[in-house]
Amino acid sequence: MRKRLIQIFGFLISSLGWLFVLCTMAMDYWRITQIGGQGGSFIIKVAWYWSNLWKDCFTDSTAVTNCRDYSVLWNVSYVQAVRGLMMCGLTLAFFAVVCCFVGMECTYIGGTEPTKDKLVFSGAVFHFVGGEC
């Protein structure tokens, strides 16, 4: 019973971690910068520059937003590296979640106990490697 609870708790924590990283990739506001709004002018002009892994955007004080997609990624090499590592980590974590789900003691799929133990161990290895990405 204790082994089952530990497996279920570990599965839920790792699945939630995978879901949070997936949500992080879709977020728009990775980097936000305020431009203007200083200098004692009668007209306050404030602009916001924000970007994520997929595009750069600029919003001015009239709420007009102009966005530019990253069409050529080799000009912004760190974005390409971060995007690739996060996609690699998400893919490995997906396989880890599947392996751990099949290998848990409380499921009826996956075969005998030694086979299930190997599946859980391989899922843990996938989680560690995906976390390093």
C-alpha cells in the first residue's frame, strides 16, 4: 500500500511539473520592458516591449500592439537554443509520464512486477534527462 501511494504521489507531481513547463512555453510575457513615462512632459507616452520564444511585441500608450514573429531564428541564437531544449525536455517528459503510468503498481497494464519496475525506472530516467534539457 505504501509503495502505491508513493508511486501515485510521484506520478502526480511529475505530471504537474510537465504541465507547468508546457504552460510556460505558451506564455507571452517572458521579458517585459517599460519604455518612456519620464522626463516631465505634459503628454505621458509609455510603451511596453515584451517578448517570448515565438515573437517580439511592442504596445504603445494607445493600446496598439505591433508584433513580429521570429521568422529567421539564427539571428537570435539563444531563442533557438531555449526553444529546442524545452521541446526536447517536454518530449522526454511525455514519454516518462507514459512509462511511469504503465509501470505503476495500481494499473493492470504493463505485465509482471519486474517488467513494471523496469518501466518505472525508465520513466524516472526519462524525467531526469528531460529535466536536464
